[in-house]
Amino acid sequence: EFSMLPAGLGLTGPLPVEMLSAMGTSRVLDLRLSASVKTGLAYGFAARIEAPPVPPVDYYWLAETFGPGASTGLQSQRYEATGFKAYMLNYLVELIVTPWTSVRSATGPVTINFRTAQSVGVLGKLVVLTPDQFIFTEVCISSQLQLADPGVRGGAVVAPWAVPTSALRCTVVTPAEVNLHFVAPTDDRWAGGLAADTRYTITIHSVVNPVSGAFSAALQWRLETQDADTNLLDGPAFVASYLLGEQLPYAELLPGGPSTGQDYRAGQLQWVIVAFRVALPSRPGQYLRLLAGFGSSFEASCAVRDPPPYSLPAGAVAVGNQLLNCRGLGHWADLEVQVRNAVPGGAASPSLEEPFRRQWRICLGPRNSGCEQMRALEPQRPVLSLHTFGLLATSRVLGDLAPLVVRFSPSTSMPAGGTITLRAPSGFMFPLVCVGLSSEPVEAGYAALPLATHCEGGAVASGAGGRRGRSLSLLPSELQLTLGPQEKDRLMAYKRYAFSVGLQNPGRDNQPLTFSWEFRSATPAGDSLDLLRTDDAVPITGQLLLPMSGFPVVPLSSFAGESHSIRISFRLLSSQEGGDSDIIYSLSRIDVFAPVDRGSAAQAVASVWDFTDPSACIAPFYTQAGQFSQAGLVHGNVTTAGGQLACAVLSAGQLALAFRPYVISASRIVTLEFASRNPSSSPIALWNSWTIRVAKLRSLEEDSIKAPMELEVLVRRLDLFEHLCEAIVPGFDVVPTLISIALQPSNWATNVTCLVDFEIVPRSVVPRGAAISVILPPKFRALPLKERLAVFAGGPYGKDGNLELPETGGASAALSGQESLLVLVAEPPGDVLRFRFGLVNAPEAPEDGSSPMWAFEVLASGDPGAAVLERTSGLAGYHVNPKIEVAGIFGSVRELGSQYNFVRITFRLPPEAVMPSGGTIVVISPPGYKLSADGFARENLPAQSAAVIPDPESTGSGSDPRVLNISTIYPLEIRSFYAFSFSVQNPPATVGGDTSVPWELWIYSIGRVVATNREVPPFGLEARFTSIEVLPSSVVPLQLSNHVEIQVVLGSSALELGLDGLATLELVLPHGFTVVQEVGGGSRSWCRLGVQSLSRPSQVVALKGTMLLPLPASSSCLLRSPVQLAIELREPLELGVTYHFQIQLVNPLQIASVASHNTWKMFTARDGASLHISGEVTLLQLVFKR
């Protein structure tokens, strides 16, 4: 491939040489000239070379010319020589590919270790290609799991950098290729991309191993790095794949016990028993490696021995004496290996990595050459550690004494008298006398510590008089809790606990260098139970900040749920006051954090101050000086009058400001005032504090961000800023809302007298002497004093004695155009307050069609200016609208169950109603009716009016047969009567026997209610008898006994039982007839409910098409009056049945006059209302016998 005249170089002519092959063994190429080379001309050549496997020491090349016949290297014969630096090679070196599993067909993560030659910026990528038959799974995820051992450089262990997951985006290009894109990281400790000449590790989840095959040098992984424009940087580089093998049939960590050397305490040295079975016989020289879970560490010179015989499974063979040379990195399986238990770190492993960190593995194969047989296993019992642990510092200010919230869940039950020791990093101090130890729950979902728990800190070593308070000395950074001595004082395993205790942060002169916290629990005898240490490089309570002077938060309103203005004020401290005067020259951000009610069981938006509705940045509001701020947030001493400021609501309780230039200084008080909405209740004092922080732009970003318009972007990029100072300001208490309020009006029309029943459930017990204030909606008015007193006393709750009206009647002066009514609490009323007020509804409905808003207050007393205990405002009450005048509603057929009823409604709009265009008339019937549009007649409604049943698909709520919509193209005229009719199917029975449920008529136009009438009196419904037959035994007067047999067949509707479980069959006798009553005979003497004849044999025949039955056996007869008797039913009467019974009467002395007509009435009754009506039925005609 040698060329004497390569193209594209502008050469004069070919180089006259005879090529001498270097045969790939030398980095020197000798070219012998076959002709003279002239001066001043350009010559060149092209030759194939092989790049070295590792980077050279330098990249300088050397070219020399020699005289004829001279041997290369003879300085005396050298004509010319020159050195020059050519191109640099692209390398990815120290490549290692380490799998989680080397079993054929298995799937698991693979860790790739490499060292770069050139840096890779953000938006660059690392390209990874697998060997043949290795496949990436469809979903590609990266993690910081490190499966490979650290490398060695210069005799010292150098751990590679694990690229954070947040800095990578993994994409599967093909089953054999993934691209790892470098993105802007969210971790402040990671600069992004890759640095030059640095070792890195990346773990890819996951790779599927081939089905077959073993180790082959031809199976190579390929890696290369590319910049944002896909230009090659380092690589391509190749590394041989790992050995593939079989899965061991069985492998397990066996439980032993103290007698075998097992010790489950964290951090302790113990013996582990491993049992396994091989798939293929082992060979001499093979090694058996045991890979423990992450965090566990083997001794450098580990011991191996045979397990005790009693600890082995049946048939197992001890092979500890066959295993030699146990070392700290290689461990031999089915053996007993001395291993130190893991001490868990402070940060929990990501859920993706956790299964691989927890599992143990066993490997059989050549030394340092992979696994021919392998299996993953889990220990039967995890290493003892705390189940969950967390810390939350309520203040990050240097030197501040503030509550620290500790959350934990023990993995083992702690007995009574047990101890918990919490050690903070050096510089933090727990006072000897614990400050603020909580005996009540401090956080939702966490239990409080037992009441008898004793607390002691170590900040003061001696007690009073110089004597040590305890025999166990504590460091100033240590806290010890001792459980009480009784059984109720123990802590349960896996139960979540939380407590708060005072902690003093380090000062400026004693800030910690490491940040590891330690939590340790022990039995009363001192035996360890749980142990946890956090990462010493991560401050889990947050970075400590300089102090600021914060002033109390000033709210315009303290009522729950109300929108109002809040004023925040603070001042930086000078160096003499404990601050840092130099920082003010770089401030460009302010963050305000509202309290978060972590103690509430429902941490919803309602439990925090809300900056989003209304928006704290842009919502107009009235300032506390009484001025109206149209542009939203108002600030002072933040930036200049012409400066720029961007505001952003980052969450419901976080507000951020970015600005330039700044005028903040230690001599100026910064003020912020903005709109906010109060929560429904105040958090407990532990959580009721506001946090204010100031920050500066990070120096790495400051030079690249200069455009003024970028403030809107910067304010949302908290990662670009560094917080410097913090102030913790106590919050204000919010007046809570009532639990529930219900209103039931007697009238919904405008400008009419309305009786309103109130039912109020307060949040706490209302004491005697308190008062309930009802603030009416605008334009609602209270009745005059005399009428108001009469309504209150005459209501269903006016005689309870718990509530009373004041002598003035309870009406107050107008408040912003709204009247309020007051009711006093004479006696503690219990959980619910009920009362009735009379008032006059507003003269017109709200223009937007909304419900009028009510407000309710529970006051400490009825005196003016009394403290508000609870308050609910903005409660949507009932709609008021102009009342439609309904002249009448007529039903053509009033029989229950009839399908042939036509209803006609006549109405007109009230004078105050306005209907600008066409609209919709809505008819709503009482329950049980079925309205139909088929028989609609518009009569004198405007032309083209049409009736429709609402479409269930369009409404999304299902079809309601009680609703009929009538669409009108043209508006209705005021004061004109209109009528329309439609077909109706009557209900089969009245609902609960109630025939007074009204009809409703609504008229809409342009999406709002024009007028309504929700009290249209209904027409009566009744059922009938299909047949009533009577057969007397006597038709002679003179008080002769008369046995009357009666048969009835119900029509229209069955007779169901009422709400009291009863119904009656009523009979009203004609004048002069009486019931025969025998002394002591009861009803049985005159009433027989069977089908047999009482006086003579006779055949009882049922009505054709019906079934003959007696009245139910549970029925009984009763005499309501001398002329009215009833049969009380405890079971329903059905349709299609002939019911037969008898009564015994006494005929009158004389024949009734013609005018009296010997007739009676029969009807059924339920819940006090008649149902089946027969009218007047002729009983019999009396005649004298001759």
C-alpha cells in the first residue's frame, strides 16, 4: 500500500525510492533513493502503519536523509534531519467489562471501566457495541453500580469515577449498540461530560448473554467517544469479552447460630456457611470465589474451615480442608469464610441497584479468568441494620439552636429500658437537658416515642455540683434516649417512629469536615441491636448557611382559606453581627418557603399556604398600607428603580426572585409583599415557621449568562445558584374552618321571605357563652326583630335550650354591605349546632349565575370585637332567581301507573326576569314519573319550540326520565302567559307515600338561569280497586245480626307497606250500622280474615283471572270509631289477587231514608295518606220482612 506520489498534497513529482519493508517489527522505515532528489521541490509518500496499543510518551516524529552507501545512523554521513509533532492518537484505555452474571442466556447489568484521552462535553456520547450474540435489553438504564474491582496506579488503589445517572441518557440504537448521551447533570458535584485522562465506570442495565459459546478472543466489545456533532474523539477501542459458563444447580447461605460463629450485628466479624452443588466436576487449580453483598468485607488473610457437622444439610460433604490460600479478594465456595458484615451507608441505594447490591454470588473457574460455573444467592437473613432512617433540620443557620426531626424504623424490637444513641458530626451539639423533646406525634404516619422515654445530651459533661449526671459519658455531639422500664415502653420492629429534639448547629469556627451521622440501638445490657452510619461526604441535614435577621411575618388576614397579602421583611448581618459583608456583592436571588404541615394526616394543597391561587407574583391585591397593587408582588430594597426582577412560583409554598442589579445591604431592610391563600388550619408550632434564603449565581455560570431577558429562565434554575444565608421566622396561627355547614331554605325566589335551617359542625367543642355569627351574602336582609324572634323560637330547634338570640335579635350593623346574624350558646350544644333564621332573599340573582356566598364564625363571646375561634367564608349557599309564576299544572289521568297521562303547564315570566334570546325550558317531575317528548304540544310557546329528552351520551351522566328539555328559538315575553303539554307515565306508587313533592320549572338563556320555580304544587295521584263485592246474610232492619262477606281486587297499584312497616284497608259504614262486639271477644268476634263463610256454607269464587287468597295472617282488625273500622296489614297486597274476608254488623232499627243511601267508603292508606279510593259503594238495601 506504499505510494510515491499520494494525491492531494501538491507534490512536484514522485519520490524516487525503493521501498524496504519494515515487516511490522520496527517503528523505523528505511527508503533507498533510486534517483537524485532535487532541492526546492516538494516530495512525499504514503505508507500504512499500526498505531501502538498504549499512548506514546510523546508524539514527535523524526525524518533524516543520508549520503549514498551510508548505513542509517552514521552521523557523519547524515545530510539533513528534522523533528515535528504530528497527529495525536485517540485512546480509550484500561478497558474492563465486568458482568453481574456470566451464565449463558442469563440477563444482568454490565459495568464498563475505561480511561479517556480527551474530554467529552455535555451533549457528547459514549458508543458501546457488544460482541456477536450479546444483546442489550429493549429498555436501557444506567446506574452507578460498580461490579469491577478498583484498579491500581502507582501502587495505590485508584477508584474510578462512577458517572451519575442524572448525567446520562441511555438509548438503544440496535440490539448490539447503545449510546450513552451526556446531559446537564442535576448533581452539583458533577461538572458534566467526561474529563481527559480520567478513569470512569458506567453500568448498563442490562445485557443478555449468548445461549452458547465460551471464551473467545474474537468476541470483543467496542467503545468510542464522540462530541456533540458525532465527531470521533477517542477510539474505537476493543476489549475481549468475559468467559461464559453454566449455572450451579444449587447454592445457599445456610443459617447457623452463635455456636457456629454467626453474628448478625452490623459491623461484626462472623463465620458464614456456604452450601452448593456443581454442574461439572471441578479441576485441580480452579478457584472458587465467593462475592459478598456490597458493604461486606473479607479479611485480607481469611480463614477457611469445615463447618460443624450438626450445621450441615443431610448428605453434605465438608470441603473446607480442601480449599487453600484464602485471600481478601478471592473467596472459595461451599466453604466457611470469615467475613465482616456490611455497615449500611446513609444514602439508600437506588431501587434499580438494590437487588444487585444485596445479593451474594458464587463463582467456580480459572483464577482471574472468569466463571465456568456461577450462581447468585441471597442470605436467609439480612445483615442487621436500621430499616429506615431520616433527618430533617428545621434550621440550617450556623450556630442556631433549632428542632431536629429524627425518623426511624427499627429492624428488631427494642425492649423496655433499651437505649438509642444518635451521634452527629463534630461541631453539632445536643444540650445536656434535652430541648423540645416531643411526646406527641410530630409527623403524619409516624408514631411518637413512649411518654416515659428519658433524654440526655452530651453538650455539658457534668451535672449540677460538678457531679456527672450519668455513668455513661457522652460526647457533645451525642444524644441518648432511654426507654421506660415497663412493657408499654418498648419499640416495635418495622414500626415508624419520629421525634423532635433541639440541636445546636456548628458555628463559623467549628464547622465539620465530615458529615457522617450514626444511629445505634442497644438492649439494657448493652448488646447491639441496630446500627446505621450515613455517608461522611454528604450533609444529609443540608449545607450550613450564614445567619440573617428575619422579622415576624405580617398577614393581612389570619382566616383559613382566605386570600390576602403577606409581608416578609429581613436584613443581612454585617461581619460584626455574625454575617459576612463580602457576600452582598454577589447576591442575585431570594427564596421564600412557607410552612408545610408535615404533622397533618392529609398533606394536600389545603394544608399549606398557597402561592399559586392567587399567584403571588402577578395577582393584584390590597397592600397592608391600603393601596391596591395592580401588578402583583411589591418589593423594597432589592434592586434599583430601573433594575430588573423576575418572580416565579415554584410550588404552592415556594416563591423565588431573581434580580439585577442589587441594592441589598446590611443597612437596609428588604421587604416583600404579595398575595397568598391561607391553609385550612395551622400546623403545629414545630412546623409553623417561614424560611427565607438568599443566594448567588454560581461562578461557573456567571460569565456565560449575561442577557437581561434570561432572568425569567434563571429564576426557575435553582441548580445555577448557591444559597448563602438563611432566616427562620415564626409563622402566624390560622383561624381554622368549621368542619361542615348545611343550609336548607324554604324558598329560592328573589326578594321573598325565606326560612333557612342551618346545621353547623364545629371543629372543636363550642363553650358556653360563645356565639355563632352568620354573615349573609350581599343584599340578603334579616327580618325585623319581632318576626326574627318568632321564626327562631318556632323553628324545629328553637326549644332545645342550647341556643338563644340576644335581646337585640342578633342582627349587626352592615359590614361591607353585608348583614350578620348572631346566636348565643347558652349551654354546650354537642357536636352539631342547629337553628333557624328568617331573612329576605336578595332582590336579584348574581349576574354571573353563581351562588351567593355566606360566611360563618364561631366567636369567643357575643361582645363586639370578640376573638374568632373558627371561620368559614366563601361558602356557596343556595341559588336565588326570579320566580316563575305558574298559573296551574293539570294532569289528565291521575291514576297510579297510568301510561296515558298528559300534563299541561301554564306559566309566565316575572317582571324582573330578562331573557335576551332563545333558551331552554326545563321541566323536572317528582320521583317516579317518566316524561316523554313524543306527545309534546307547544300550544302558544314561540314558533319552532321543540321538546327533547337529554341525551345521556352528551350529558355524560345518564338519562334522567324525570327531566324534559324544551328548546325555544325565540325569547319569551314578560307578563305573557304561555302553556304547553307533554305525555307522562305516572309512577306505579307514590314514593314513601308522599304526594306533596313539587314539580320544578327552570328557564335558561345564554348559559344562565333566567327564572325558576321549584315549588310547583303537584296534582294528586290515586289508585283504584278493580272490584269490590259484598254479600250480606241479612237485609232486615231492627238490629238483626248481619254477616257480610267482602271480596276486593286491587287495581292500578299494589299496596306496599309504609315507612313504619304498616298499611291499612279502611271501611267507613253507612249511618246506623254498627259492629257486633262480644264481651272479651276482641276483634275476632266481629272480624274473620279467612275465605270460609262465617254463617253458612257457601262457595267463594274469585274474580276471573285472579287468584283467591285470604288477607295475610299477620293482619289484624281494629275499630277506629263506631262507623269506621280498619284492617291493619303487615305484609303488602299484590295485584291479580282476590282477597276475601268477613265482618259481622248489626243492622239499624229503621230503614234508611232514600237520601242517606246505604253506601260506604273503602280505601287503602299508607303513611297517613290515601292510596286506593273506591268512592261510595252501595252495601245493601234493607226491607221489612212480610
